[in-house]
Amino acid sequence: MKHQISIIGCGWLGLPLAKNLIDQGFTVKGSTTSKDKLTTLHNAGIKAYEIQLHENGITGDVTDFLNESETVIINIPPGLRKHPNKNHVAEIQQLISAIESSTIKNVIYISATSVFEDETSFPVITSSTLPNATSVNGKQLIAIEDKLKENTNFNTSIIRFGGLFDEQRHPGTYLAGRNNLSNPEAPVNLIHKTDCINIISLMLKNKVWNDVFNAAYPEHPTKKDYYTKYCQQHQLAVPIFNETKKSKGKIIESKKLEHLLRYTFKHGL
């Protein structure tokens, strides 16, 4: 019998991930910050909890949410766009303290490739590249990664995804018709939601612990070329890019993930 997993953050990615794991035979506990979504989680076969992380504590029964689970998947973004002054590191520290007191043996932390700085040279980011972000968001993610990796009370694996998309939620839709967009020559680093779910599932299946992966589809057209083509194909207004400034970006390489997990990306751009 497969063990129980707790997923903190059953939203756009976390909910279909939970459904996928249930289909594989796992028992899943899932959290949401919205009471209205508890029924949705329950109807999907998830043991649902309303939990909110704060800088000075946690609202909700986090003890019951974690206990009897062997693995927790932390899938919550910093949320600094809406709350630019909040300390997300402190919020995760509250969760880490709760994990230390629970039955959790393994942690999967969903991070992001924004831990790496964009540069005019478009560096290739490999598994050995050290995070160097200077943005507030990036620096908080780096701090959280370090806290988790340094903790000896549990195993931690980190997966840094590029820009997530699927057929219903695509960045090209948001960029359509916009003007003065920056970095037209920057490489695109995207990954389909289904590939994300497959990768997390393989990490669990193969018990890949205490490792770090970067994940983006292994083709990197320029932003201008890619989003212009996408909008044309979907009958959307073409975005206009500002080409007077030098573009900054990076190329996320996923070779370590492809080799170690023997994974082939299923969804192209």
C-alpha cells in the first residue's frame, strides 16, 4: 500500500497533482486557504483542510494535516505581487517547525527558476549553477530552499519549474495586444502543467530525495518570436516589444532531470 501524502496548496497545479496521486493509489491530504474550495477538494477524494501560513503562526489544524503522512509537497508561491512587503520566508519557517514535530520524513518544495538572475549573455542554467537572484521574490525563494536543505529532520528535494502553462492558462493570452514589452530576444523557459505533475510523480515513485532539479521544456525560442506566433495562431492581437534596450534572460537546462528520472517531456510549446 502506498503511503499518505500531504499537499499544501491544492490550487491550479496542486489539485490535479493530488488527483493524479490518488489515481496511483496514494492517500492525499490537501490544503486550501479558501473555505469555499474545501468541497471541491473533498469531492476529488482529498482529505481537505483550510490552512493559512502567517509570519507568526499557522491558522488551521496543521498538526492533523501533516500527521500520518510520510511526505509533504509544499506548493505555495510567495505571493509578493499582492503583498510586496510580506516575509514569506517567515511563513515557511512556521511550516518547517510544524513539519519537525510531525511524522513527515520527506519534503518536496516547488520552487521557481526565478532564483536565477536574467542576464544579457543569456547564460545556460545547469544543475550545478548556483542561485543568484537579486529580486525580493528570488531572494526569498533562495532563503527557503537553503532552510529546507539544511534541515536534518527530513529529506528535501527541490524542483524549480519555469513558467507553467496549459491550454486554458497560457502567458500568451495575457501578453496579447500589450505594448512596450521588454526583453524581446530573451529565451522562453516554459513547462506544461502535465509535465510538472509527471515529474513530481516520478520523484515520488523513484524516491528521489536530497536533490535539486531545474525543469523547463528543452526548446527556447525568443519571447518575440514565440508570443507573436502564439497570438497569430490563436487569433489574438500581436504584442509589441520594445527593442531599444538590450534583452536580459537565461536558458534553463533540464538534462539532469531527463537523465536521472529518464524523463521525456510530453507537451511541447
